[in-house]
Amino acid sequence: MNPIEYADAPAAVRAVYDDIKKTRNVPDVNNFWKYLARDPATLKRTWESIKEIMAPGALDPLTKEMIYLAVSVTNGCPYCIASHSAAARKAGMSEAMFGEVTAVTGMANETNRLANGYRVPIDPAFQT
Amino acid sequence: MNPIEYADAPAAVRAVYDDIKKTRNVPDVNNFWKYLARDPATLKRTWESIKEIMAPGALDPLTKEMIYLAVSVTNGCPYCIASHSAAARKAGMSEAMFGEVTAVTGMANETNRLANGYRVPIDPAFQT
Amino acid sequence: MNPIEYADAPAAVRAVYDDIKKTRNVPDVNNFWKYLARDPATLKRTWESIKEIMAPGALDPLTKEMIYLAVSVTNGCPYCIASHSAAARKAGMSEAMFGEVTAVTGMANETNRLANGYRVPIDPAFQT
Amino acid sequence: MNPIEYADAPAAVRAVYDDIKKTRNVPDVNNFWKYLARDPATLKRTWESIKEIMAPGALDPLTKEMIYLAVSVTNGCPYCIASHSAAARKAGMSEAMFGEVTAVTGMANETNRLANGYRVPIDPAFQT
Amino acid sequence: MNPIEYADAPAAVRAVYDDIKKTRNVPDVNNFWKYLARDPATLKRTWESIKEIMAPGALDPLTKEMIYLAVSVTNGCPYCIASHSAAARKAGMSEAMFGEVTAVTGMANETNRLANGYRVPIDPAFQT
Amino acid sequence: MNPIEYADAPAAVRAVYDDIKKTRNVPDVNNFWKYLARDPATLKRTWESIKEIMAPGALDPLTKEMIYLAVSVTNGCPYCIASHSAAARKAGMSEAMFGEVTAVTGMANETNRLANGYRVPIDPAFQT
């Protein structure tokens, strides 16, 4: 499988690349998009969803990127960990914040299994 | 397996329950701790770790609870989703914030698999 | 979906049920087998594989059941956690052993994510 | 750990290698089998199970390989993604089919988490 | 959390419900959508993505539903397993097909871990 | 991200490194600790937890290491699989034991999904 570079991309792909570059203010798109471009419908849909979800809303972009990183670390996706570490740092994640995101992620993974192993029933107060 | 209530708990367990109640300002501990209490060493270690990790630091408690929730949703732990939804709301998560945490979590789980499926190599810029 | 009880089972299914009952010295098979029986080929293949894998070998049956439980807890499979907790106890797992299996399982899930998050490269000594 | 090549393999391992080569019409077995061969019982059992499961039945081999790929992508197993991408293509998966398998896999991973996060109760119509 | 019924839904939510009902030819939407409706933007985006992805293309709807089910089973999402079992049956999945989808899913989950445990390097032939 | 070597480590980090080296009787700590050292609080807490959990108790260190390996293989963490394979071998895991740990891990991952797919209800006998 080969990435699709801008120069070789059909118009529909170029339009997505252009929007990514403009929205993120970057000179080129990263590999994720260049590989996804082999399926232009998935490229377009994924970009539009990410653009909508990651825009500032009730949560700021930094918080969203740290949540994205925590999920990627939990799933063990090397590409995603690398790219969202970079994105979170760009959005303002300090070294101390990174340490805390990772510590919380590790702890949640541990207590998720303690709750599974002890077969803890949900408290009535948490049912609502 | 039965939960260990305060009245039936040995001194070492009561000491942990007391600290949880004081730290969180709650009248009783939730089921997670009452089941973990069957192994007092794990109860004590887990509480001390959570207390340290979830304290305000470079990240505020609300952000930490939302990350905890995102991991629990990714792992599909019903008890943890219920208890950390409640904890995040108590820490200030609005309905709109909940919607965005869940949307980011869902999207990250999707793109983690797109990156896996397309076998995307890590960009040199993300290697450092 | 309904379980297939012995009285209603075709001969090929009965033969597997009989072997499970004899091998495990139990009066009836548990639900897992009664549901799998809807696909007799999968029932037979799964039972033969489990019978071979869980037999005493370089590892004793108790150790194997505790590993089975640790994996089921990691994956969050409620049926498997319940049935393999019971199987491990029957094979000799004490309350203290259960506590330690669960503690190790929780810790491994935590450090797996710390290693992911910090993107730790494999030491040359571990490459071989 | 080293792979076991045909020339160095004991008779029991060679017999499995021969059956794989004949069944799949390939000149050599791939690395998965050469590493598994260190435990001849696991090699034999795994091959016999795969041979039975992946044979044409109610589903054709291409559909089975695409399901295998979707699971491997979900679990993030790099070896399995590489080998089952190749196997699915050999069985007839076109570039467009690959795009759709991956898109469905990504979407399912997303909505699995949306259902978890919103704690959606199962509709009575789906209980049966 | 409560589901949002049609009678109580705002216009933007009703429009999505109407499109789901028309597209799928059902009298009411299932719980997944009624819970997602609390975040109308996520409801709309998720439905539009699913509608596009699950439409007939290089793969037929039955194959897509079986892949969706295999992923849901791998992730252990009870709601998703229930709803996509029903959807796959409605699209034509027979009892025998269900047995094979589940058998392939189970086997893939097993060999994914055998490949991990034996640390099998990717064959040069699978690198391309 | 760079590892922190002993010579460059602050006193608090050196104290942990010293305790690891003494407890494990090794000349240097492995990469996991050198990367974690960027967050001294996480380094200290993680080491103290692991030291307590992995000490001989109701289970011997070899059994604990094999459970650790089974979890790491299930999660697909390459660093953890490499380091805990080495640790388990050092604690006495033979080639035959490794084969059985991996076979049980693979089988558990398979039957976890069969139980999910067939939606097997928990037997009353396993409820207690």
C-alpha cells in the first residue's frame, strides 16, 4: 500500500487535503490521510467527522486531544499514540500534563479490571 | 462474593474507608471499595494510588474524570462507566461536555482501527 | 437463542456432553456448552481443544485456570469471569490467591498502558 | 526465539507443514506456523481448527477472510493484519472491498463505544 | 439518562428519526438512536456515516452486518451484539452462517494472541 | 522522548533505580523505568505497587510472571510481552511452560468471544 501524495491525488482528494491544511495551518497532511485517500469516501467522511468533533465546543481542543491520546494509549495503536501525542503537545499539553494523562489512563485500565474481577454490582446511586 | 460493610470491617479496612469518606466528603464508600476490601492490601494500595493520581495537579479533577470515563467506555466496563459518569458529573461535567467526551472517545476508537487497517507508517515528524 | 438440553440433543451433541460430564465429573454441562451446541462442529472442536489445553502438563490445572481467569478479566467477559472464577476455586484457588491473580491482572493492564504511552523501545536484552 | 524451517523440523511438524502446503497450494508455510512449531501440539491443533473453520461452508472463504481481517484490525495485531490482508486479497478482496471492510470495522468500533457511553439498554425486540 | 421518544423530540432529531425509519422501513427507531438523540449533532453525524457505510457497495449489506457483528463480539459490547445479531438475521444471516461468523471471530481472537505471544515477525511477502 | 540514565537522574529517581537494582539484583534498570522517570511520582508509585504485588505471597513469583505475560499478550503490548517473557523465563518458565501459557491465553481469548457471540447467560451456580 502506498500513500497518495498531493501531486498524484484526484480532485476530490485534493479538496480534502486543502481543507485539512487550511484548518490546521500545516504545509502538508500527515500519513494517516495519505493512506486513507485510497478510499476517497472514507477520507472525506472521516475528515468531516473529525473536523466537527475536534472543534472547540463545551470542551477546548487541548482537553479533546488528551482524551484522544488516552483512548489511543488504551487501544495500543502506535500510529495514533505518536500522532495524537504530537497534536496534544501542539495544543498546549505540557510535560507534566502528559505525565498525568498517562497516569490516569494507566490507573483507569487497572481499576476497570479490578471491578471486572471482583464482579462489583452497580450502586443504586449510579443507576440513574 | 459479598461486600464488606463498615460495621463488619477490620480496623485496616475502616481506616481506608474513613479516608475515602473524608477526602470525598461522602457518607459511605461505593461498592467498588466494599468488594476490594476482601483484599485489604489491594484496597489500601488502590486507594492511595487513586488519591494521588486524581488530586489536582497540572490537570484539574474534571479533566481527569473525563479521561477516566473515556478509558472506561473504551474498555466497556459497565461498573466503571456508571461510577465515573457520576464522578465526572459531580466534578462539573455538563450534558454538553458528556456528549463531547463520548463523541471524541467514539471517533478515536474508529480512527485507531483505520490506522491499523491501512497500516499507516509513523511520520518522521512524529518519531521524536 | 435457546440452550440445548441433553434430552433434546442429537447424538453428536450428546457424545460431547457425555465426555464433558465424565472428564469433569459433573452431573450436567454448564450453559456455555448448551448454547454452543447449536453448532455441533464448533461444540466438538472447542471441547476437544479445551480438554487438550487444560489437561495437566508443564503447568498444573490450577495455574491454567488462574491464567484463564486473568485473560477473561482483561477482556471483560462476564460469563467467562463467572465460570472461570468457579473453575479456579474448584481447582484450589484460595481467597488469597484470587486476590493476587486480580491484583497482578490489574497491574499488568496498567503498566501495559504506561509502556504504550511512554512509547518505550524494547531493550536489546529482551530482543532475543 | 527462532522459526523452525522444514529441513530442521521433526516428523510431526513436517506432517503439518505438508498439509498446510498442500491445502493452500503454497511452496512454504508462513512465519506464523514456523514459530508455533516450537510447540508441536499447538501447531497441530491450531492448523486443524483453522482448516476446519476456514473451509467453504455456509460462508465462502472470501467472506471468512474479511471477517478475520476485521477482527485482527480491531485487536491491533500487526502480524495478523498483514497476513490476513494478503489472504483476503488472494481470496478475491478488491481494493474497494478492502476499503469497505475497513470502514465498517472502524464504524463498529465507534458505535460500540457510543452504546457503552450512553449506557443504552437492549430493546425488548433484540432480547430474543 | 432517558431515551428521547419521537413525540418529545425537537425538529432536528425528528428529521433523523424519520430518515432512519424510511431508510430501514421500520415503525420506530431502536434505543441506540433514542439515547444518542441527547446530542443531536452526534445523532445526525453517526446516522449519516452509518447510512453511507452500510449501503450496498463492493460488499452486500449482509456481509457488512456480519463484519459489524464480528467486531461487536470481539469488543464485548452487549447492546451491539444484540442489535447487530438482529440486523444480520434480518439481512439474511442463517443459523449456519451465524455459527460460522462466530467460529471465525473466536479463532481470529485466538491466533491474534498466538502471534503476539510468539512475537512472529512479518514475512517479507506480507510487507508490501 | 528520551530515557533518563542513572548518571543524569535526580536524587528521587536514583533512589527508585537503586531499589529496583537491589531488589532484582540487576546492574541497571530496563527501559520501562528510564522512560517513566520523566514523571518521578509515577515512577515511584508504579515501582512500589509492582514490588508489593509481585513479591512472593499466596502465589509464587513464577506464576505471577506468567499471569503478567498472559495479560500482556492479550492486550498486544510489544514492550510488555518482550520484558515479561524475559522475566518469566528468569523466574523459571521453561519452553514447555511458555507453550502452555500461550495456548491457554489463546484459548481464553477464543472462548471469551464464543460466550459473547452466543450471549450465554450465567448459570445460577456461578452467580454466587
